[in-house]
Amino acid sequence: MRLFHTSDWHLGQSLHGQERDFEHACFLTWLLGQLHLRQPDALLIAGDIFDTVNPPVKAQERLYQFIVEAHEQQPKLDIVMIAGNHDSGSRIELPGLLMRRLRTHALGRVHWLDEGQLDAERLLIPLTNSRGKVAAWCLALPFLRPAEVTGPQLGDDYVQGITQVHQQLIKAAMAKRKKDQALVAISHAHMAGGSISEDSERSLIIGNAEALPAKLFDPAISYVALGHLHKPQKVSREERIRYSGSPIPLSFAEIGYPHQVLEIELEGSQLVSVEPRLVPRAVALQRIGPAPLAELLEQLAELPVIDLLEDPNRQPWLEVRVRLDEPQPDLRQQIESALQGKAVRLVRISAEYAGRSALDEDQLQFVELSQMTPQDLFSRVWEQAYGNPVDEQTLSDFALLLQDVQLEEQQP
């Protein structure tokens, strides 16, 4: 059978206040075309479908319109999607009854039965091939929050709770599958050794918990479709455990990433191949600098002018990074004047003062509030208030409080 693996759509995301709906629409149109061309048996969407737990209406419309169009185009296509750490598990599952009529399975949370037994049945999805026979079982593992895997019956260890979920689900899947049926897992997690994008990936590490080991996925699992890390990559050099990466660059740190959907071929339970299908970039992200202001203004003057025959939605997003010797009160005005009539859209100006730091160009740090995690901000405020770095126990307590707040935000 043939599978498509994608993740981290982040529908509703904005780039420094500029919405990305046009780019997402282009990606989803392209994906529909690829589904029609390649005719996979199943589409796996490995979390972070939305950018926030309360996504804009337009972002929700994009998702549901895509599902309807995919089903109309390929009535036998199975779609499995899970919640990521940016998603509300409850919101992802809310239209579940309707979506199942479109062969779409949406899993947002895990449920427990009596005595710490995982409700594994709802997390095991049959995947059918072109002949209508069950060729694989999908083990759906949405992002697991501490409140879901810890408690009186489960213990207080977050990683141990996650391990229990994996062990019980894999055991149930192996008992259910028949000869030559593959096991395919879909998960949203930070696996050990994974390369992250600091600007746009919210940390999954809670308190002192470490990234998850690849050994959680039994060798009997033919393929593991991962979400969370935006850079496409293998885990522990295993062909079968992969991040597909995000379909569009979600920050300027991701300019150099390839953006893709993975196509997986299985013969029985054997993984045959994993091939990337590169996503065309609808809108370029362009970065100029860091450079002194005079040099920077010369570079901006050389940018192409607006072509009235071209779609303005396709003009590149621009980040300008300038190095200054002293404050420039009219910095933005100078840069905006230089960009007058240019075929770019300025979204960010970063200024670095040469006298403030001895760092060389490769070490310069361009930091703004939107790029800081809550833990980073808490640590900075603590050190400013008390003159000492925050201790590990206080950081751990803060992480637990943060989780409580995030869970409250997700309640429908």
C-alpha cells in the first residue's frame, strides 16, 4: 500500500503579524493534486494542524474544505490526523462523527479505562488498500500532555506515562493485526537527537523530562510518521522513523529547509521505500543583512521593482537585519523609504548595536519577544529580579503551572 505523510501545517499562522492563508491555500491545492496523481491509500497528518488552540475561522474552513475535496476526489482515501502541542485535542476531535463519514479519523487525546488500562481501541485505525482490504493498522498517538499520562493510577513520571501508552497501544495492535498487515504509527513528539527550529517550534520538554527515545517504537512497526520538528529528518538514522517537516517555512530560520510530503510504499509489513515530494514555495522568505545601515540601504535599492502583472500575494516576505554604531530614531523610515516601490513585503527589522556586544557576525543574536518561550521569559525576569539564575526546582514548578494554564485554554 501507499501512504502520504505530512505534518505541522500550522493553519492560521502569522509571520510577524502577516497572515499566511495564501501560502496554506497554495499548499493544500498542491497536495490535492499530488493525491490525485499518486493515488495513495492513506494520508497521515502528524499534528500541529492549527497554529493555536483557538484558530481563526478561516483556518478551520481551510482544513474542512480540504477534507471534503480530498474525499470527493478519492472516496476510498483514509485520512488520519492527530493533535499536536499547538492544537486543542478537544477541538480536533469535536467534528469526529461527521468526519468519519468522510473516512477521516481525528484523534486529539488518550483515554484511560479502569485500573490504568489504555483505551487502545479508539487509537487503532484500519487502513485499507485499493482493493478495500485492511492492509495496515495505524497507531494514532496525539501529543501527550502530563495531565493525560500521570495521576493516581499512572504515577507522576511523565516519560514513564508516555512509555506506558506506547507499550499498551503496541501490544493491542500486535494482537489485532493479521498476517502481512503492517503496523504504522503516527505521533507528535520530540524524539532524542532531533534538530529543532528555535524560532517556531514550541518546546515539548516539560520540567526535567528528556526527549523521547526511538526505542519506544517496537521494530514490528513498519513506519513511524512523526510531527513537531519542522526540518525533515530521520530519527536515529532509521529509515522507518521520520519527520516529514513543515510544508511551508514557518520562520526565517527555516529558509534553507526543504519542504515536502513523504510518500511511503509498503509490501505487506515490509517498508519498501520513502520518497520526498517537494512542495513548491508559493512565497519566498528573504533575509538581508546583518550589515551597516549605509551598506544595507544600497542592497535594498538594488531589489526588483513591483511588476503590476504579478500577483502581490507572491511578493517575498522580507527581514532586514542592520548593525548600528548608535541609535537611529528614523531607522524604520529610512528602510521603508528605500523599499518604496520594491516587490517585497517588509515584516521585520532587527537592529544590533556594535558597541553592545563583542560577538562576531556569526554569533549575533536577534531576539524578540515572540521568539521566546514562556520558560525563557520567566528565567530572564527571575534573574533581573533576584540577581541569580533560576533554580531547577522553580523551573519545574513553573512548567507544571504553565501546563495547567494551557489545559484550561483548550477547554471548549
